[in-house]
Amino acid sequence: SPPPTFADVSFDTYIPDPAEPTQSAAVDICRQFCAQAVERRAGKKKLFGRHEVLPGVGIYLDGGFGVGKTHLLASSYYRLPEPKAFATFGELTQLASVFGFVECIELLADYVVVCIDEFELDDPGNTTLISRLLSQIVERGVSVAATSNTLPEQLGEGRFAAQDFLREINTLAGIF
């Protein structure tokens, strides 16, 4: 669940800065993301009433400290139906370490959304792990929302040899 500070937030309680039009746009995009996540999880009807799972969608909210990224992430979380998860990037990598990679995928495979606060590629191991994990769950219809203080094209920069992990970074970029 989101931290207690964000227990009562919603899209309606987010107050965008009028001088920053991207903040108003982010609210609209988050609302669209929620609608798409529900549609994707429901799947597409096939013959004989069966459903085809559609890949999940992704959204990446970046910006400086205090602009409301976590507020919008928590608002998305509250808007979406169960099952769902909200975790920091560190908590998600720990989850995969504790339960194991395959078990973590199985645990999250039926979720509508996984919300990741403070997304950051901080080392090669986490980059590879998260790239594979998110790819697998998105294929199974789970949508992913993330916040970060880092612009997408700068993930991993200055922390490790990010250029050696461009395939993984590009895979993540493709999700968002």
C-alpha cells in the first residue's frame, strides 16, 4: 500500500502548478493509464467466451522532488481494482530476492497493476532482474506505473556502466 502520507489522495486532490502544464497533463495521462490497465486486465473476448490476455501498459512519472509524482502514483493505485501492489523500487527487488524470480512472477501475474515508487537502476544486477521481471508480468497482462527522479534516458547513468546494459534499459523503456 502507499505510505500513510498518501492514504487520502486522489486525482481530485492533486493541485497542479499552473506554471507547469505538464503536471495537468500528467493527471490526464494517469487517468487514461488506469482505464487502459483495467481494459488490458479484462482481456479480449475470443470465440466460445474465452478471454485472451492482453499485455499490460506502463507509465513513467519523472520529475524533481516535491512535484507530486508519488501523489499521482498513489491516486492511480487507489483508482484501480484489486489485486494490486504498491512498493518502492528497493522493496520490489527485495521481493524477488526473498521469494525467488519465478515465484515473484507467479505472485504478481494476476495483478491489475504494480506501482513502483522511486524507480532507479542502481546496479547491473537490479537492472537485469527488474528488466526481466517487468517484461514477464507485463506479458501476462499486469500494468506497471513508476515514479523516478531520473529522466528515462538517464537511468543508470553515473552509477554503473549503463551502456553495457542498454538492452535491459531499452526493454524497460519499451514498457513505459
